[in-house]
Amino acid sequence: MRVKRKVLGYIAVSEKNKQLNDMELTALEHACTTVALEIAKQQAVLEASKRLEMDFFDDLLDGSVQVEEVAERRARALGWPVGRPFYVIVAHVDDFEEKSVRAEGEHFAQTVKQRMVRAAEQAIALQLGPGHEQASAVLMRGDSLVCLVPATEGSTQKGVSAARAVQRAIAGVDSKLTVSAGVSGVCKEITKVPSAYREARSAASISRALYGGGGLAHINDVALYALLLESVERPLLDSFCKRVLGPLLEYQEETAVPLIETLETLISCNGSRLKTARKLFIHRNTLAYRLRKAEELLGKGLADSEHLLTLSVALKLQRILSNC
């Protein structure tokens, strides 16, 4: 069945015992046309609904809808979660332009986006369980999926679990694609969607910078870095990182001794030197030498909690700035 040069499906008829006569073939052609038109009509309705969702979302972002009663009425008509707390999830498809648009063409990319939306809707519905299929919303904005998912107050787990489900669903659509996802804090009003969206988008961007493509972060876990990136000018952040890490970076460039990676690993292992050595696949004596050298270059011991906190912030901030 083809509509506007697009194959929508197939109808198969077995001729094992008898070949179809002309009248039966004509009836089959009419059946194909009828089914194709019905599918095309359903797709047109779905596309119109998605356009209405995007128009409403854009109205929220640009501040055109500020009265909560009006926002709830429009959201309810679209099937969005209303009258309950929810998370906003931003699932950004990493390098989608390069992997799909340039490689396969714009038409193919749009088809993949439609499949990603359907896959994400199904994945979230499974996460929510029976009876909650209409309690969420998924829309495509650029190369990102924006999802509104019912929240459980006092716990971030449901939002993180839903984001992971979306990541897996998109990987199922195209194994070449990875998704960097971010989850907002709990949002209780539809008019607060713009701020929750910014939180989730920031968390997704930071997760990709810190962990590479396919990262995932809740805004609570990266709140400090989101605040710094939003409120402090880039030159000041660069200056802070250079002031704290400058001697380490210079020594590392001259000697190729990976002091930055060593310190990042030490901090991620909560200061355990044994775990750090194992994770880096180096001898404990090698680790001890690197840490003594780092202390010598920094002019402070790594046992100083305030200094270690400053160092931890600078290391993560440096990685974020290098990859954003």
C-alpha cells in the first residue's frame, strides 16, 4: 500500500489452492486503496496532534501562556499530565545530523524521528504500567525528544528510569544512535515547563560533556555545574580552571604523565587509593608517585578537604568546558 510514494504496509493473499480471478484482484486493489487511505487519515490526525503539541510547547517557552488555568486546559486537551507532579526529560540524539541526515538524507531522518517518538512513547507507557498510557507526553524538538513523565515526589528514580528506557528505545530504532539524556526536578505546574525544560536540557548537555555520548544525569546531580554555566561568564570559568589546574596541565603536556585522569579517578573512587590503582591498571607505587607529584605542583596536600573540593569542581568544570 503506497501513498505519495511512501509504502505504508502490505496485504498478502495466499494463492496456494486457487489463483485469484480478475474480480477478486479488483476487490483486492480496492481493499488496498481503502486501507491505505484509512492509514493516511490516521497519520494526518496524528501529525496534526503533534503540531498542536509543538505549538503549545513553543507558546509555553516564549511566555505566551502564563495563566495556569489556560495552560492546564490546553494541556488536558492534548493528553498531557495535568493535576499531578511530573518530570521533564530531554533526550538529545548525539550527532544526529552527521549520522542520519548527511548519511541517509532528510526524508530518512524524518522517518527515523517519527519512529523514535513512537518508540519513546511505548517505552514510557511500559514504565508507567497499565492504565497510565495517556499520562505522559512525547514530542520532537530539533534533534531532541522532550518527554513529560509523572513524578514521585521525594524520589528522582522514576524520572531517571524513564530516561534510561527512552535511551534503550532509541537504540532499538537505530543501533548507530546514542542519546544523552537529562532529567529535570519535579514540576507541579504546566506554566513551569519552560524552567524544567531548561534544567533537563542543561543536565543532558552536561552529561554528554562529562560521560560522552549516551550519558544520563538528573539536574540534582549536576546542579552546581548547571548554575556555574548559566550565571558565570565563560572567561571567568576558564580562568578558574587554569588557576587551579594550570600546573598539572603544563606538567602533563611536557611529560605525558596523566595526572588529570589520575586525580579524576581518585575522586570518583572516593579517595580509595587501592580502587584507584585497580581502575587505572597501575601499581600502587606508580599511583603514589603521581599523587606526590600532583601535591607538589598544586602546593597543597590532597588530604585537605577544602582543596579537594575545589580540585573536584575544577576537574569536572574543565571537562565540561572542553566538550560543550
